[in-house]
Amino acid sequence: MGLLNDSLGNRIKSIRSLFKNSKRTEMKTISDREKEIILSIHAYEDSVEMHEDERLTTLVGKTIHLKAGDENAKSYSKYAKECQEYLRFGDDIDLASSGGLDRFSYLKICDTPQVLLTAGFKQKPMLYTQNHLREALKPKSKNHPHRHGFSISEIKRWPELFKAPVILADNPSRDDALLVVLCAVDGDKLPLIASIKPDGKGHYEMDTVETNLVLTIFGKDNYMNYFQGALTPDKIVYIDKKQGQKLERLAERQLFGNYSSLDPNCIIHQPQCIYKLKEMESIDRARSLTNKALETRDSCESLANQRNVVEHDSHEERI
């Protein structure tokens, strides 16, 4: 699996070294597996510079503990495994931003999350180009107000954000991509929007692979006008109203139009990009079947012609 998995392996080794150096007297009732759970979560929380009120872990003296109690560590095992995958992406970001990753290689943000699978996407790696990463990291300024201006720690949180989006919607700008509203804001408290193409291709782990390609992620200005004018209720594919309320608190403003008639937490209709993709696949299959039928017909005609020639030659020989 190459450099990327080596990075993940080194990350896990570093996590394990943390609890080997911890005060045994303070964690003596906790197994190594439980310590790994706690420290994996803590390492991810540190990597994204998570606010204290969001963290599941806390530092007491020189030892890391679960706020809910270390004895509950096993109940967080699934999340700890997710954190290790988030850390894998974070390590790739560090490599790419420092020029340590092959320049042709795409970045894998995450596997396609369940909400997108339910909407009709296929399970593919969600890839993002290094060129887009470099653009995303360029700081905003008075001369460049439309730059994305993300920090490394903000970008490292993207895999977790894709698991629980606020909204999925048909992209008003292009019918071959899905628009995703993430439950996060940028440095200017602008809500994050991503665009995903379900039939992309990218270079990953020394091979060209099919991908649900993340075209862009950015903080959207004029957000309320955008929702009222572009993201009308008929374009909404999925909405999580609780996540929407959380996003409004993060943005410190009202963001959404009137979506009260929409059923929350379910796929309201098939995304336009998936419909378009299936339509193109259907056309390709029909063309393939037609070509095979023509090839079969041509082959049959060729055999018939050959047989006629042989019979003609045989008749002439008898004469």
C-alpha cells in the first residue's frame, strides 16, 4: 500500500509509545487496548486543535483521560478507529504541504460516507488534488478576499465533517456534481460548501482509480442569498436540521430559508448527478450491446461469405 499506509503505521506506533511513557500508577487499571483508544482520540483532537468543550479527552497532570471515565474506553472503540483514519489523512496533509508526497498523487480524504451511499453514490475513495490543497492553504487578504484561507488543522477535520453533513443538494452550477454543506465554518465564519463529482478518476497509490472526486471546498459568502436564490427546496436531496442549527450557531447568523416542509434525515430524491450518471451508463451499455450485435452480424455474414466461396470452388472442381 506504500507511503500512505507507512504513515498510518508510524502514527499508530507513536500513539502506542505515548501510553508506554504514561504514568503506570495513574492508568494501572486500564488495558493497553483501552489506552490506545483514549490516546487515538486525544491525538486526533490535538491534530485539529479541537476546542475544549468539544473534546472527549482531557489532560490531568501528565496523563490523558476520557472525560466520561477511562472505564468507558471500550464504548469509544469505533470512534477511536475512525480517529486513526482521520489521523492518516492528517499525516498525508502534512506530507503534501511540505512537498513530501509524490506530486502526481491525489489525497484520499476518506471512504465514501454512508449518507452519500444512501443517496446513490458508489463506494469509492473520495480524492482531492494536491493543487487544490495548495490553493486552499493560500491565506485571504484585502487583495485576495476570495481565497479559501484554510489552516492545516481545519483541513485535517474534513473526513469527519463529510460523515455528518448539513445538506446534500443538486449543484445549481453543474448537473454532474453534488453540493454538500458541511457543519463547519472558515476563519470568517462562512459555512463550508463542497462539490463532489461521482464519476471522477484520480492517481492514488501508484494507480489510476475511480473516485468520488472532491472538486472544491470553500467558505460561501452571501450565504443566505445563495440559499434563497439558488438552493431552493426542490434542489435539496438531504437535510439534517439539527446539524443546521449547529451550523447557524457556529456562523453566528441565520443561514437557511424555509425548509420546514422537507423531511429531515432521509434521501428526499435522487441527486441529479447520479441520475445523469446512470443515464450515461445506460447509453453506454446500449451502445455496447449494439456494437456487439453488429460485430456478431458482421461475423455471421463473413462466415456465410466464406462458406459460399468454398461451395462455389467445390462446384467448379466437380465440373
